[in-house]
Amino acid sequence: MPFWKRAGRSQREASTPPARMESGLNGAQRRTVSVTLAHALETLDRIERLARLTEGASPLWSGALDDERRHGVLAAGDAMRRDIFAALAALRLDLPGHDIASAIRGEAGLLWSDLEEIMPRRLTGYGSLAPDAAETLARHVPGLAHAARALSELRNLDREQ
């Protein structure tokens, strides 16, 4: 039995997709595709920032790209962005909006959790900890973890105060 008969629709109705599926995607698929493509854009932003770093510009990164490789990475990122926006337009999708205050609270909460994992009492799970290292970590990490936790709980980040 054809799909359109099983669904209780006429053949003509079956050939006309419902408005909610004008892109060929149902609601869950639309959300998944738009969130994934938004994540891809954010990842491309991070890749671009890394590609533009010069040697010594950040204590976190070393091994800056030469001009040819930097140009190649940036060109590839631009091409991917064009493809992402073309796909969004073809599927008639919008990028999901993100609430900045919620994102800050979430990131700070993850930071707090990460910092808790480098407390001396936790690091002993990886083996014995040298007393000097334990003292240094005990002096610095609790304050950082407390600050991250406080940031994750700030209510004044909300729009409605």
C-alpha cells in the first residue's frame, strides 16, 4: 500500500509537503541541523583565531603557521562558511539564538568543574603528589574554583533583573 494511502491522505495531498516540512526536514531534524551548523561556525571562528596567531602572541600556543599555511586555512574556512550559509538558505533554516548570560554561566560552571579536578586531593588519584606541588595547587586552585563557581551563579547576568 502506498504511503499516502496508509497516512489517510489523497495522492495530491501526499505530494504537497506540509508547511512544517517545507525544507524537507521535520522539527527535530531542523533543530539538529541548525545547531550543528552553528557549532561548525563557532569552530571555524576558533580555527581562524588560531591560524592568525603569531609566535609568542599567546602563552597557550606555539608553532605559528607560515603565511602559506595560514592563507590555506583561512581560505578553507571561508569556503566552509559560504557552504554553511548556502545550506542554511537552501533549507530555509535560521541559526539558533544563544543567550549570552546562559552561555557564560554554563562555561563558568564547566570551568569550576575542571578546576575542582586539579585540587590536590583529586590529583592523588593519578599517583602521589609532590608536597611542593600540592602546596602550590592548594594555594591557587581553590580561589580560582571559587571565583568560577561564583561567576556561574551570578544572577546579574540575566537580562531581567
